[in-house]
Amino acid sequence: MSVASFPSTAFNLFLGRTPRWYKTAIIICLILNVVLFYAVGPTITAWFILVEFIGTLAMALKCFPLQPGGLLALEALMLHLTDSHMVYKEVEHGLPVILLVIFMVAAVHFLRGILFRIINHILIKMHSSLMVNVTTIIVVAVLSAFLDALTILAILIAIATSFYDVYERAVSIAGYHDDPHPELHADGHIDELHREDLDQFRAFLRGLLMHGAIGTAIGGVCTLVGEPENLVIGSEAGWDFVTFISMVSPVTIPTLIAGILTCVLLEKFRLFNFGAELPENVRTILAEEDKKLQGEITRSDKLVLFFQAFVAILMIVALSLHLAEIGLIGLAVIILATAFTGVTDEHKVAEAFTPGLPFASLLVMFYVIVAMIQSQAMFEPVMHWVLGLEGKTQIFMVFLTNGFLSAISDNVFVATIFMDQIRFLFDQGVLTREVFDAQSVAVVIGTGIPSMSTPNGQAAFLFLLTSSIAPKIRLGYGRMVFMALPYFVICTLVAGTMIYLF
């Protein structure tokens, strides 16, 4: 290779097949950050890096955010906008979520057989997308109140992936969606029928997954164990499980009802890319798959399904009683599910970790950005301004501020720093118990409801964005924001009104 061709070759290798304009933008950002650091100082540079990192999440369909986002995170460390000790501290705080992503997502892989059979059998019996999606959001919201939201969404993603894989095998469209001329089928002729079915099926799955994601958010705020930040807030406020429910229920119940009614309206009037029906050809394929599975089942298959169902029940019990950290429960599920079903080859076990490990790596890079926010005290001016207000206005602004900050960073981090501040004021006698409880409720709802406006506001949303099913069904950052918009507006208005009034 000649010296002259080296820069061009190196540029082509950088970020692989990512579009050239995106590669160029990343390089410009990396250079710009260095210039800003020496020209205007660390704080403004940190804000630029935060915005750029969010931009890498928005481009998740073009390039997995770990590489471009990781370069920005490493640059933040090299510029001393934070340090490795602060990063390690944030990783320690986020360890439960990291363990969850590594082990619980892998555990769901070993339960896909029984989950697919049950959900597929139910789905082909329901001929209305309105009924399917309303049922989904209600069930997911209820489960997310007592189990972990990310676990529930991981199960839903696994089921949706199974549906897509069945359809893909049936019509032999492997690679079809990546072809520069996707209207051309594998045999070279134009297959408009399959194309229409595929587009409609993708729309149906997008709606199903987005309703499910919203369900995890509006259900997760209802109980102490629904979201990781709830445990932080409940601990600081001194609330047990029942007290937590009684404190937040005047806000969470109307918000939950508003979310369900929003689902009905979106499906009925087909607004914001919702309302797609399951194509009849796809329903037929799924019905045939269900019939095939029923007809070909052997005694060994029945035993496998029985053990999967048994382990799934144990998992639900363990999660609902919070017998251990969720990730550790996931590891126990992996051990039981593989031991009872004869999966002992390490390569087969390794396949289950494929979906979760890239996201776990991305989370660690995300915690670098969170550590940068902490080190540069980027949110402190906003917090001091809000806590300087009085009366109902202060409580309402605590809610809105938590929502805004959670939408651009990590809701556990935002909840932790806010609760540290108001707990300190309460211990000093500045706040009464009534005001302290009201502010704690505002933090719970603020970190849980308005943060659904962006994928990086909720770990479950971010997991969906970076999952393997997202590019298959064309679910990118912008589309997620657009589809979540009506939920964000209506649920935030309802929650904010209830907080202001009560």
C-alpha cells in the first residue's frame, strides 16, 4: 500500500461501513472538543460532549453507539473532565442494571420456547390490533410494577424477534431488507405482496414494542420495586413498600389510566405510526407455525417446555419477592434452565449472551458521561434554582426538572443527586416532613414519566433502541421519540396536574 493511499484506507476502516458524513462528523466533534476545552473551559466542553453523545444514540441504526459514543467518553477522560475513580463509582451504582442486562437478558433466551408458544397462540386468536396492544400495555404495566421493567421489555423483544424470525424463514427474505433494491425478491421478480406484508408487519411490531416500552414506564413508577431509582428514593424517604404505593398512587393511578386511554386513541385513529394490523398472510404463517409446533412435539419437547415453564414461574416469584438482585436471579435462571433442558455446550450458552453484552458495554460508556456530569457539576445550577422556589411551584418544578435531566442523562443518577439535596435540607430542618414527602413523590414521577420522551431517558427504551430487532423493524431514535411523543405529552400533563393539585 502506498503512503498516499494510507489516509484514505484508514478513513474507510474507521467505523467500518458507517456513512462517510457520519465518520467525518465524529472526527470533527473529537477535534472541536479539544479546541473548546482550551478556548472556553471544561464545563462548556462537557455540555458539548453530552449533546454529541446523545447524537450517537440518535444514529444507532447507522452505527452501534458503543464505538462513536465510546470515543467521546474516552476523550472526556483524556481531557480530565472526569476521572477513572469517579467512573468506577458510577459503575458501582449501576452494577445492578449491568448485571441485569448481562444475566437476565441471557436468561430470557432460554425461556423463549415456552414464551413464544404461549404468546403466539394468544396472538393468532386476537384479530384486532387495538385489543392486542391495549392488552399488552395493561399486562406490561402491571408486571412492571412488581417485576423489573427492563426484564419485561427484554421478554417482549425476545417474543417479537421470534415472530419476525418465523416470518423471515417462511418467505425466505434473509438479507432482503438490506438489499439496495428491497422491492426485488431473491428470485429477481418484483414481489409487492410480500413487500406490503413486510412493511405492515414491521409497523405492527413497532407499535407492539413501543406500547410495551411505555407500559414499563407508567407501570414502573407505581411501586417501590418497579424502577431502580424508586429504591433509591424510597430508601432516602424512609418508605416501605406499602407507604411508597400510598404516597405515589394519587399521581400514578390517573397517569396509568391516561396512558391506557392514549393507547386506545392511538390505535383506533392510527396516529403517530400506531394502528397497523397484523397482516392476514403473516397471521396465517404464525398459525401454521403454531400448528406445526403442536403436531411435531415429542415427549422430550414437552419436558423441555415443562421445565421452561417451571423455571419461568420460579423467576417471577423471585423477582416479585425481590429475593436477590435481578441480575443474580437471572444467573440462577440460566443455571436451572440449561441444567434441566440439557444445554451444556458452552458455545450454546454463549449465544444467549450475544444480545446483552454490547448493551452492557454501552451502559459503562454511558456511566462515563454520567461521571462527567457529576465531576463538572453540570446540573447543580438548575437544582439550586429549583430548590430556591417555594410552595406548589417548587414541587411542580422539581417534577419537571427531574424529567428534563433524566431525559438527557440517567434517571437513577438524577434521582440520587436530587434526593441527596432535599434529604440534607430536611435533616437541617429547612423542609417539613410534608414538603419533603411531596418533593420525593415529584422525584419519583419526574424520573419515571417525562423521561420517556427520549430513549436515553429510560434504560428499557435504550435497550430496545440498541436491540437486534430495532434495525429489522426500522425503529430508530427519531421514530421512537415521535411515537413516544403523545404518551409523553398526555402522561406528563396528567402527572404534573396531579402533583400540582395534590
